[in-house]
Amino acid sequence: MNLLLFDIDGTLLDTGGSGLRALRSAWIEEFDLHDRASEFPPLSLAGSTDSGIVRTLCHHFRIHEEPEVVSRFYTRYHVHLQVELETRGRGEGRLLPGVTELLSRLAAETEAHCLGLLTGNIATGAWTKVETFGLGGIFEFGAFGDDHHDRNQLGPVALDRARAHTGRDFSRDRIFIIGDTPKDIRCARACGAWAIAVATGAFTREQLAEHAPDHLFDDFTDAEAFLDAITLLAARSDRVTSTT
């Protein structure tokens, strides 16, 4: 059985900026920074984890990163995200090309594929996003940005949850991490999984190619090509792994 671990933003869907707007407004509100809103730093969200972003913001605003402080912020952020997705996300956001058909094909082959999430979103935010865009029934487990600030540590978390969910083990040559950033590729390398990249996010095909993913798609409009690619990769035994 193949274990397919999908990133969300830029890979499956585009929220139209809802995540960043919610993050910014929730941070300013939670820490009463209305008079310092202009100091909010530019953030590169692509491939980042929410907990890593919180670390950056805590350092920038000199806020102690204590568990209860972070937990309160996550709760407020999730409320803001829900509002953003309802008021603007549904109109400005979208599923990315080919995603609906591809996931439908994969989900229908229950004995061949197990589908999970591997994303920098906190768990509540991840589930809200996929449910808002009609993908809630596809995924039942995942690894998330509040599991660890380092995306490279999320692969083992996702694998443990896949085992718990299915009662099966997965050989390394049947694990695929699918995303739209170099960080997704590095995450796959870190846990010995295949790296599938798609150029539907912030990075071009050429930029992603520089990081040598095992397969690179312009988008997911050709579901058959995706299925062929993972079949061929699973038959190979020369995965590129890294411990760095």
C-alpha cells in the first residue's frame, strides 16, 4: 500500500490569502499590538510551519514563547481563520487544477493508497481549510505545524499516525510526500520518502527542479500521469535520503 502525504496550501488549494490575514489580525488582537501593527514583519509562509512562524513573531515582538501563550494564540487564530474563509476565502480561494479528480481517483483505490496530510498548518487550521474546500472526507489523519516547528520532523509523526490509523506498516519505498515548496522536498529527504513536487504554489517549475524532487508536475490535471509516476517510483530502490 502507498502512503501519500499531501501538503495543503499551494498543493491542494489556495485560500486567497485568508491564512496570512487571519494570522496577522489574530496576532495583533491577542497581544494588543494595534499601535504597533506597522511593525508586523513580512512573512514567507510557503513551506513554513505555524509554530515556526509563531517563534519568529515572538522573537520579533519580544514575547515569551510559553505553551499557554501559544495555545491561546492558536485558539484566536483559528477563530479568525474561520471568519476569513467564510467571508473571503470561499470567493477568493479555490481548489488547484486537477486536485478533485486526482484525490477522487486515489481515495477510490482503498487497498492501494492511504491518504494523509503533512502540512505546516496547525491541526485545527488544516482541517478547517480542507473542509471549507470540500476535501474533508478525503483525509482522516496527518502531521501538523503544531506537532513540531521543524517541518523535517513531521514525516515520522505522519508515519506513526498512518500506522495507528490503518494498523499497517509502510515500507519506505511506498511513502510519498507531495508539496509545492523546496521545504516539502527536504522533508521527504529527511525521512527517506519519495519527494513529489508540483508547481502550483509560490515556486516555479524551474525553482523546484533545482532541488531535484523525484518527480515534478506543473499541476495535477493528469491524474493518470500521477498514478504512473508513483508506480514507477515505488518500483525503484535508489531513494535519495538525508540526515541533515
